[in-house]
Amino acid sequence: MEKNVGIYLMVLATAMVLARMTFGPLSDKKGRIWAILPGLVLIIISMILIGVITHPHLALIVPFMFGLGIGGAMPGLIAWTLDRTKATESGLAGSTFYFIYEIGMFFGPFVLGILLEKGNYNSILVIAGIILFVMLFYLYSSNREKK
């Protein structure tokens, strides 16, 4: 597996496609939170697993879970963002969402590289998991306040 990152990326992409086909309609039928929360939970679990697994074949579970998480959460997050904007500003809202996402993709590796100099991969994954857990708590709390 470590010699062929293509397998990892193939499993990740496959899971993302499957999740989007499932979680997107779920988000529309049941509500955004039904796609976002399970997606974030899968991302958190996959981040924990990547730090503890040792068998190479088990390493394929992680990109699958991560792909399900990202593929599941993203449609709900995008729709959640658009639900909170005026119809005349949906283009701006969508581009702002992706701008912030891409800023994270750009600076994330840089910041995590700095953190790696101070710690190890496990500590980075714990920090990322804590950030996602805070986000999970915020989304859950904000959804409960609306009811």
C-alpha cells in the first residue's frame, strides 16, 4: 500500500462518490444534519484509526471511511450554507464556501507541517479530531436550537 498511493486514492474517491449519491438525497429528505453529523463522525473515526492501525490491508478501511465522511458531509454542508443565504446570493455563498474550503486545503498541510515539527502524526490527528469534534458539537447544538 505504501508503494502504491493510487490504491489509497482510488478507495477514497470511490467512497466519496458512493457517499454523495447516498447522503445528498438523505440531506434533502431528512435534513442537512442527517448528512453532516454522520459524515463528521466518520471523518473523526478515520483520523483516529489512521494513527493506530498497523496492518497494510486495514489501511484501506481508513480512506474508505474518510471518503464516506467527506462525501457525506460536503453535500449537506453546501446545502446548509445555501439554505442560510438569499436566493440572489447563492453564487456568492457557494463560492465563499469553496474559497474557505480551498484555503484550508492550501494552508492545512503547511500548518500541520509546522505542528509535525513540534509533535508527531498522532498529535496532529488528535488536534484535527478535536477541531472536528468542536464543529460537530456546534452543528448539533445549532440544529437543536432551531427546533
